[in-house]
Amino acid sequence: MRIAITGIGMVSAIGMNSAETLQSLLNEQSGIGSMRVLGSVHRELPVGEVPLTDAELKAKAGIDAHEPVPRTSLLGILAAREALAMANTTCDAFISGTTVGGMDLTEQHWAEYEQGQASENIRLHEAGESTNVIARHLAPFTFHLSPFTFTATPSTACSSALNAIMLGANLLRTGQAKAALVGGAESLSKFHLNGFNTLMILDHAPCRPFDADRNGLNLGEGAGFLVLEPEEEALQRGAPVLAYIGGYANTCDAFHQTASSESGEGAYLAMSKALEMAGLQPADIDYINAHGTATPNNDLSESAALLRLFGDKLPAVSSTKAFTGHTTSASGGLEAAICVLAMQHAFVPANLHWHHSAEGLITPVTHTQKRTLTHVLCNAFGFGGNESSLVLSAHGIDLSESPLAPLPEPRLNDQIVNEQMVNAAEARRMTPQTRRLVAAVRQLMVSTGVTHPDAIICATQWGCMLQSMRFLQDMLASDEQQLKPTPFIQSTHNTIASLIAILTGNHGYNATYSQGKQSLECALKDVQTQMSLGLIRSALVLEFDEQVDAWDKVLSLIGDSTQDIATARMYRINE
Amino acid sequence: MEQLIEQLKAQIIEALSFEDMTPADIDTDAPLFGEGLGLDSIDALELIMLLDREYGIKLADPKAGKAIFASVRTMAEYISTHRTK
């Protein structure tokens, strides 16, 4: 099957749609500047903000001013509508990555929750619910019913949106969807601005990806979506094909929760495997849209991986984050959409603000170059070493198809968990529930003999709530001062799946889904789909949630509660 | 200085969640990173925050921490000359 891209949609600091984004890119006009919308005390930090307030975004989207909608969803609605309108079709699958979800509303309304005021905003904290809100606002009429039969929210931090694109492509290849709307959305929040600040990786000036003197990233916000459909369908209905999905891969660096390995092992594997799926050689790639966050660590690690794979024949490389800021979970969708624009209009986007080269760093393209682009590579790397690469091509690339095969029976960790399987040094930074899950996984690996499954996939409704609540409450109580980095580092939904990969040295596929009570269903759909396609033969599926008093108090206002869940299942195709 | 060293050890244990340790378990002159306590880059960030919170010392460059955090003694010496509270 050849997978065609028939629609793109994007919103970021450099444009509210594709046309505006294209103009900014061609004019080399960055969107990074002073904070105007986000109400953080850290005004000294430049950001790539979408220059409209929530009220203005609602007005633009035709949404009632009183309807509670996370900013992530508002950005997502605008970008998704553009993609659907361009494709002029309907999709049955919707996969949108996010990590922030409705955190913006939670931090704005926390004081009200503490005073016992119930609110519709509470439910919207959940990453999956912010995706459901986008879905409801994409209904062709005003019924506010999701038009999709399958909705999923990958939450693997900054690689979330590329992982959404991969799942969408896999659903098409197994005949589970006719057309898929895929990408990601993420708004700025005080929570992750402060979090990145504790890691001391935010530049106080506009960011300079791959520059010798780079000094960190600028956070941005936005959304980017693609409409994927089989080429045959697109041709039949006479829809113009903008580009094709060439190949893709996700791997785990399995090195550290927030830093990349010096050799960029995970990044190298992701790019190599994506090229392999596309049947391409490194020399076939005309342009690489790098992850290029401008942190000292990312750019050095990514350069090592690029130089290892491409040698002295490195194609044109740029990071567009000096335009948009780092849009975190949205970045893979936004940057894939930017790649499609670059292919359509035959140019290489500039890597702004680059001045000096240094040993070990690649030299990017510093000004817009007119060039025909046949094959393009797009990278997105996330916390936990979650590394994703996507190949986009100007002509169709045949990807294997397969009917959906039944999921094998899982082996569960049905014994009483022996917590001694996690030693004190390892457990130092783990929450009690994390410790239980790690012990359960170790027992399961012993009982099944599968120590290196091809995939590690976690399902979680609320994510790593204990550390999230710690960081949020500290941030609000201290007026965003003197915060501890550890709770933030462990607050992302994909902390658990990454931790298991790091502890077991697993460079395989690594994903996390946060889709309310359907999270496990999404994880199993991913396993079944990839097993059917022969992409994986074994998978460790984790279910994780933790009971947290602070959040329970809030949830009790809407009659809900959290609970402790830590189960591990091993799926394996028998030889 | 000895009093500062003892206080600092207790603060390190607390900040880095070494639940089963006491100040007596930390060798004042042993390396904090690599060997010794075996701290990593996340711990380095926690120690930078500890300097700010407890002693009013702001390090703008995380790389500056390397020499300061060589051992509890080097840390205490740095604190005693740079503290603002």
C-alpha cells in the first residue's frame, strides 16, 4: 500500500495556517519573542507563543466563550480543521499526541478546586480528554459527537506526534481505517515552562540550534496534523496527493530520563530503521528536519547520530525550532507538516540564528534554499530517550499490508509482587507504585523468559500523577521559584515505559497511551497492529495509574477518584 | 566548617531521597559523582537548587557545578565563601 498525504494543517508562532507558515518560513521570520499570553512570572524567558488569547482562539474557531476547552485542544481544532478541509474527506481514525493536555486549565483553576468548587475543567486535565474535545469540534455538523470510530492519544513527550503518525499509517496498512487524521497538539503551560527551567535548558535569548554557543531551547506551542489515506482512494476521488509516507521507526535510547546518549544510539537506530522501511539509502535523502532543540546535549547527540549514518554525505539539515520554538508533543506533527510544505514549494527551510560551527556538530542550512526535495527525513525525540523518525517522499513507496491477526494470549504477572526485586539504589527516585510495577515486570520477564521484548507499551489514564501533583503544588505555592527538577522529570506520561527500557537496556519500540478508560485498548490495538504487520513479535504491555490524595480531592468534586494500578502483560507470537 | 558539613550532609540526603542513609554514611572527602554516592546529572540539578534554596547561591551555568560538587568538603567550602543567607 502507498500511503498518501492529502491534507496538512498547522498552527504555531509563525502562522495560524499553512499559507501563513509558508510565508514566515520563506521570509525567515521567527515567531520567538516575549511572553504575552502565558501568565508565568518568568517573563525573562522568550517563547514561541501563538499570539492569540484563549478567548480569541475560541472566537476564531466559533466556539462558545463559556465552553471549557484546554488551549491544547483549541490549537488542535484549528490545525485539524485545516488538514481535513484541504483533504476534503472524512477520516475514521484520529490520533493526536499530547502531554500537557489540559494542564493549563488545572494550573489556572487549582485555587478554585482547593476551595471545593466543582468544575467541568477537572475532567479536561486528562491528555486523552483534550483529544476527545478536538474530536467533538471536528464533527461536520454541530452535534458535537466525535466523527471518528477510533481515537488515541500517544503521550511520549516530544515525540508524541510522530508516534501518532506511525500508528495511523499502521492502521491503514492493516485495513483498520480508511483515512486517518494524525499529528499532535500542545499549548504552553506554566508547568512545563518551569519544569524545563529546573533542568536549566531554557535559553534566555532566541535559540540557536547546532550553534557552537547554543545555550538551550525556547518552548513553543502549536499543532500539526496530516490526513493519511491509501493512494488508491485519493486517486479515485481525484484528490491531489501532497506527499507520501515513505517509512518510519520509533526506538528507545534507553540511556536517561531526560538526556540523550553521547553516541545518539537511539536516534541512529530510528533513522536507520525508517530508511530501511522506505527501502532508501542515506544518499537518497535531500533534506533532514532535525529535532535540533538547541540544548547542548540534544544537538551534540543528534549530530553524532547524523554523522554516523550519513558520513561525509550529509544532506541539507535544519531545525525549524528557531522559528517556532520547541512545540514539544506537537513538534513531530508540526514539523512533518512543514516538511510537506517544503516539498510542495521546493525549498529547504533555514536554521535561523546559526553562526559558529564546532567539533562534533553538523553544520545546518542557514538561509532558505530553493531545491527540489524528493525524500525528506523528519526527527522528533522525547524524554525517556523516545526517538522517532519519519521519511516523507514525493513519490509513492510501497509498504507491506496485512489483515489483522488475532492477538496472542498474554502471560500476566499473577504472582504476589516481590518488591525486593527493586534494590534501594534503583528505588531512590521511584514512587511506590512505580516500584511495584518495576518489580512486577522483572518477575514477568523471569517467568516468561522474555527479557527483551520488541515493544514496551504503557497504558495510563492520568499518567505519573504523584510527581505531577508534587511539581504543580510546589510551583503554585512558591510562585514558580526554586523548584526541584526530579518531580518534573518524572511527570511525563511515558516515564514508566522509558524507565523499564532504561533498566533493561531495551532499544525497541516504546510507546505510552493516555486515553481515559480506553488507554489499554489503544495499547493493545498498537500491539495487535504491529504484530499483524510483522513489525514486532513480542510486546510488554503495562498498565499504570497511582492513587494520589491531592488529585483525589479534586476528582471527588466530580464524583471520580484515582486508583493504584500496576499490571504487566507479555504478548508473544509463538514460533 | 564541621557544623556546615554535617548540616549539608543531612540536606543532601533529604534533597536526593537517600531514605536509608544517615550523615555518618557520607565520607566528607569522597567524590559525590561517579564513585562515592554515585550521583548523576539529575542530582547535580537538585544540588544546584539546594544551593539556591538553602544558601542563596545562584549558579547560572550547570557546568560550574562540576568543581563545586567534587565532594561534601568542596561544596561546604564554596558555600562558606559565597553564601548570601
